[in-house]
Amino acid sequence: MVDRFKEVDTQVLGVSIDSKHSHKNWADSLGGVSFPLLQDFHPKGAMASSYGNYLEDKGKIARSTVIVDKNGIVRYSVLADGERIISELLAECKKINS
């Protein structure tokens, strides 16, 4: 899947407020992941807050998909209430990068 995003000049990242140890345990439980995992650990939720996805009252990030362009501008954001549709995300990336 990650290769399909590379084909449209897009870097996939996973972001959570968990520690690097939690990230490692999660990745290991899946047999590894093929994309970088970023910590939004300290200050807690700072990155997610800048994208409007940090739920301060719950102390967690809303499960979401955010596409940020090469200038750091959020171009697409949606709460993920279920399975993400890869073809739709690829189409958004193509529009942004063209």
C-alpha cells in the first residue's frame, strides 16, 4: 500500500501521542510497519492540535486522516470512523501534487 502513495509523490506517516516504546510494541505486534511512526508525545498533542485533531478533554488524538502538502498546509482532513478507502486518498494526493 505504501508504494502506491510513493507513486503519487506522497509520504505516509503514522502519528500518535504514544511513546516510542509503545510505537515499537505496536509495530512489532504487526510484524513491522513500512512507514515512519511519529510521536506527538511532548508537548502532548501539539501536532494534532495544529491540525484540529487533538481531543484535549480525552487526552487523545481523534482517529483521522490528514493530507499535508509540501508547504505544510493541510489540504485534506477527515475523521476516520471506519476503514479508509485507499483509492480516494490516492486521488486526493494526485490532485494536491499535480
